[in-house]
Amino acid sequence: MNLKKSVFSSLLGLSLLAVTACGSDSAAPADGTDTPSSGGTASVKVGLVCGGMTPLLTQIAINDGSFEKENLKVEKTCFNSGADAVQALVGGSIDINLGSYEHVLRQQKNGLGVKAYGEIYNGVGYSLVVKKDAPYQSIADVKDQVLAVTKVGSLSDTGLRAGLEGEGLNPETDAQIINGGSGATMLAAIESGKAAGGMVSEPTISQMLASGDYRVLYDPPFEYAGIVVMAKTDWVEQNQEAMKSFLKVNKEVFDRAKEDPQSVVEPMKNEFEQLSDDVLLTAIENQLAKIPADLKVTKEAADMVAGTQIELGAISEEIPFEETVDLTLLP
């Protein structure tokens, strides 16, 4: 089997693994959250979109037992989309959701008390990948080309459109943006020439680059509150110690992983067992570079999200930062 076929097979495995994880974990029971007590163990239900690495810190903490050491039992529930996860948060079947800040804004617009209490990824989480021998030297060169995103209207789409607009291109008229899916389907779109490039996330980026056949043309450089720790305000009021512990563990994991990325490869093998250690380490290092050291949501990152949501018509005006973000529970 040649290297390109090996990459395709591995990416297919990643896609199937994500589907399997979502199918199995989504069936988790929705019993009530335990109230933290002195010396006791609190139980917290956490929702996330599985299959990627943007919730890296929480993934590591679940897999290496860091939460248990803090007397915090974390039950992970996988979802197919951020919208599904937010619906579960609002409905009460999960307590904490790891997702884009846009969902906080949308729920605030709907009059619901949902806030961001920390940030574990600052960025859109996708980069534009092209074939290594493609003639493009910058994103400005893809004018009039077909470009693939995971799904039109998704975070990958937002990142691509912002990049095009930054070069003075109109995403509606200067490029054709299509749905490319993720993993093996995105690779097929790029490899077949159906798309000149595609928006890809980790660890797929590192895996494709390791083959020697692809390169990153554009990595969105701007701040963007891509993955925040969100929860309903009434739940947090009743479970402040649990939220503090959750944030504390994520911060400790970041500090440890930043100092020694190799030390967290083994826990992440639970998520991506088909990847080589070298590829996984590269992907982890790339993710760590986009995590704020203090886990704080910045106003710049929040404003960038708000701007895209206003442009999309999801919200009609900016919502004050202090009404959507509470950083007082961070360590």
C-alpha cells in the first residue's frame, strides 16, 4: 500500500471513529448532576463535537484521570454538531458544553442565561490545505477556484470567508465554496481536483502534511473564540465548585502539556489510536499553540465571533461582553 492510500485509509478510520463515538456516547443517561460536597465527588456531564482535537485539554483530562484526581466525575457526550450540543445544554441533558462562542451569543439573543466561563481554543480550528504542487502561493491566488469546507455555514466556512475577504475577494463571487465533509471525503475532494483546496482540522492536517503530498496555504491568523466552556448561569450558581474544578483541571493539563507535549500523546491515543505517535505529537503541539495560557476569553476573540454572527444575521447587534462572559471562576 503506498503512502497516499495509507493516509486515505487512516482518514477513513478517523471518520468512522467519530461516527462511532457520537453514536455510543450520545446515548449517555441524563440523570441529575451531583452537588459538590466537602470531600465528595461531583458529577458533571460535558458535551462536545467528537472526532477533532479542539477540545484537547478536556480530552486529555478525561483520558488520563486528571478529573478523578480532583474528585470530579466527568461524563462525556458526543454530538454531531455544535447546534445539537447546545440544544442538549439548554434542555438540561448536559451541564457544560465545549463549543464556539457563537452559541453563547445566540442563546443570549433568545433570552437564555448561557455564558462562557473560559476558553480552551482560540481560533477557527481549520486551515486551507492544497496539494504540494499546487500553483497557489497565498489565499489571494485561489480566486475563481472551487474550495471545500466541511459544511457551508460552519466554522470552517467562516474561517475561509474571512481569509478571502482579508485579501479583498468576495466569497460569493470570487470563489465557489462547496461542502467537502471531513476526513476521507475532504481528502478525496482535494485529491480528485474537485476542489483546489479544503478547510481541514487537526489531526487530519498533520496526517496529510506527513504524507508529503499536501501543504497549508492559509492558517487563519486572527483571534476567534472557537471553543469556550459554556454553561447555563443557573447551573453554575448551584455548582460553582464543580465549574471551578473543571476549569482548574483544564489549566493544569495545559501547563503540563505545554511543558512536555510528549507526555500527553498516550492519553490522546485513546481518541486517535490509528495515528502514529509522531503525527499525533505534531497535531498536539499545533493545538497547544492556539490555547490561551490563562484560558481567558479575550474581547478581541469575542468581537470577531460577534462580527461574523451579525454578518450572518444570527444576531442583530453586539451583546455586551460582560453579559456573555464570566471569567471569575478561572484559577
